[in-house]
Amino acid sequence: QVQLVESGGGLVQAGGSLRLSCAASGRTFSRYAMGWFRQAPGKEREFVAAVSYSGGNTYYADSVKGRFAISRDNAKNTVYLQMNSLKPEDTPVYYCAPGRSAVVTGLGVSDFGSWGQGTQVTVSS
């Protein structure tokens, strides 16, 4: 089972950038697709981005397309989320999770599992 630790969150002004990291333990990291989700207080967890096991295929929510980029380094067991042109609505807690297989089979919460503890992103206007 993969265990995850997210980092890189913080306070940034609108228009700024942050890079989130998700470090995974376990030998099977490279076998799974990885995803980033976010959740604001009182709201459901929503999909942000996902990447296949090799990094060759990426998927994005419409709200972040063109501003965010997901990547992974299997040698370091780490997946990244580069966030540019941040907006106040990008504020909630960000979580990473492995997919159910090497390829991305769906973009819902149920298509991913073994969530990390999350990292808070706050974008001030």
C-alpha cells in the first residue's frame, strides 16, 4: 500500500505560483496513476489533475486547464502539481492519491484511494 505526504502549500497572492509535491512510500508507486484533488470547507472533494504511471498522459479539470501542470518523477516516488496564475478560488486543501491502476480510469474520488493528509493553499486577492 502506498503512503503519501503532500507538501508545498502556503499563502500566495493572486496571480502567483506554487509547486505542490506528493512523496510516496512503497515500491509500487510507479505502477499507479496519480491524481490531485482539492476540497474546500463544506464542499465535496473535487478533481484537479491526474497523470498516468509513465507520465505520458495527463488530465485536468476545466477550471485549472492551462494554469496547472501535473508531473511525476518515478525515481523519486514523487508527483508534482505546478500551479500558476493562482486565483482566490484555488484556495482549498489539496490532496494526492494513487489511482486504481497504471492508467487513469476515471476522474472521480472513487477512482483514487489512499489519501494523504493534504496541504493547504491560500490565495489572497
